[in-house]
Amino acid sequence: MTDRAVARGAGLRTVVAIFLGVSVLVSGGVWLGDATDRASVVNKAPKTAAAQKSGAGQESQVVLEGSNARELPGVRDCGMGEPVREPTIITLDCNTSGRVASGIRWEAYTADGADGNGVVQVSSGVAGAAAGKSFPARLRLFQPREVDGAVAFTALEVRYVGATPAGESREVLPIA
């Protein structure tokens, strides 16, 4: 009878070992799958207009070219480079790059102005209570002017929806 009790105990241990092995393999697969998701999230992360121009295949970034494109002003990120029409990202604080409007979706984009929604992201390196946070905002581009031979918007109004990074619900920034 002793041999039989040992055999049953060994069978139970085998089942537990198999269960643990399968659990480790499954959780390892989930972890590796999440790693792939994390890598794709990094690739989709917001970038400044300068980074967007250097990246290939940015469909949402259109550099002004041709006579029809010249009718609509663009945005020069921190006053540099060719104007980009309907940018999805605009750097708000060019000295430190500490505040960036990203995920911008334009509802209207005309030769006189543009209106859209986005999120103002405050870098964790920026001093203040808002560091490392995001704030929904309405964005308005206006004052189109010729700058360095191209037409570009020269002012941006940011109206925060709800909480604000510095207590101001509205700010107007020069972006030429």
C-alpha cells in the first residue's frame, strides 16, 4: 500500500508542476505581447513638428507646396522650417520644449484661421505643479502673414477645457 500512496502523491505533484509550467508560459506570452504593444505606443507617441518632418510616412503633416497649398497658411514650429499645414503637434514653449499641444484635430482650417481640439502636455522637467500632466484645450490659429517667403499663422490662442497648467484659462502665444 505504501507504493500506491507514493504513486498518487507523485501524480498530484506532476499535475501541479504541469499547471505551474503552463501558467509561466502563458504569463510570459502575455508579457511579451505587452512588450510589442509598448513598442508600438512609443512609435505613435507625439513628436514636435521638426521630428514629424524628419519621420517618413507622416500623412497628417503636409508641407506647403504648389499654388493651391500656398492659399492656406501653415505653422512653423518655433518659427523655423517650412510651414506645415494642419499640424497635429505644435510646440508652445520653444525655450524648453516643456509644453506641447498634441493630438490636434482641426475642425476648420481656412486662409484666415483654424479651430481645433488637442491636449497640452507639460513635460515632467518643467517646474510647477502641472509637470507631467495633460490638459484638454481648444486651439485657434490666426494672423496669417508672409514669413520668410511663405504664408504662416503667427499667433495661437489656447483655451483650456477644465483644469489648466498655470491657472490661466486662456493664453495667446506668438508662433511665427
